Amino acid sequence: ASAWSSAPTSSTPATGGAVGFGAQNAAVLAGGTIPVPAPANIDPIVTVQEYNGTSWSSANSMSQKRSVFGAAGPQTASCVYGGRISGNPPTYTAATEEYDGTNWTGGGDMGATRYYMGAAGTQTAAFAIGGLQAGPNSKTETLTYNGSSWTAAPSLPTGIHAGRGSGTTSATLLASAAPPAPKTISMEYNGSS
């Protein structure tokens, strides 16, 4: 791109942990957290907004509160998975929800809770990369989703969380992660290693 330009701000109440997916003219911003009094301190939300390249509008909410979760796919055929679902004490989910641009429906369960994972792919070929599982140790495990169930994929060479993924399940880039301290690393995946 030759330059950045201003765009309208979203009216979502989330202060952190929201996830964006889709494309510039058909984007989705979902979930996140809002601050609440101690001891919880934060509360994940179900709020969803869509962006059409010009303005933001409210969309149907996810069925489950979540923040710092994975998401893959375009606005009209996407999925969200995993994430944190409560403040203090924190709890997590392994649930998947699929979005058709209007409605959310349940998808296949990840098998184990996970949050802060890298994400890439589409609704029928999603990727969950590393992340955390209710503890301080970054995971090396990766999972792929075929639109109905999750299966194990080759492990990362080192445990990471808070990485950002892009691409497909056969051509993925994962960059800038935390294993556990912030790191500037990148990894590529070709569908087999």
C-alpha cells in the first residue's frame, strides 16, 4: 500500500482481546473484554460488529462470551474458536462457532481449551497454532479444522502464544509471538512441516 488513511472507529465496548477477521471491505470485529470491578477485573463480551469499508454496524452476537480467541475465514463463512470466557478466576473454552455473515451456529469442539493461539485459514480449513491452556507454558501443538472436527497437525519447533497467523493451512506465516517473553520470531508452514 502506498499510504494509510483514517477510517471510522468501531463502537464496540471492548478494551482488549477482541479479534478481527475478514477483508478490508467485509470485516468482522468480535468479542473482547470490558473492565469490571475487582475481583473479576475483566468480563469477556459477545458483541460483534461488521465493517463494509465505509462504516461499522452491529451484527448478531456470538453465543458465548470470549476474548483472545482464534478466528479464520471471510465475513460470510468464518469460524471462531477457543478463548478466555471469564475474568478472575479465568476460565477458558474449547468451543467453536461458525458464522455465515448473519447467524452463529455451533461447530466442532477443539478437544481441549486453548487461548492466545495464532490463527489462519478458512471456516473449512482453519488453523490453531500454539497458544496457552490455562497455564503459563506456551504450547507447541497445532490443530486444523475441516468445518466439523479438529485434528492434530505437526507441532511447532518451540512453544509460542500470542502469535499472529496468516495464510492457509498449507501456506501459513506465524509472526511475533510470546514464548513466554515477547519475541520477534516468524515461522512458515507448508502443509506438512
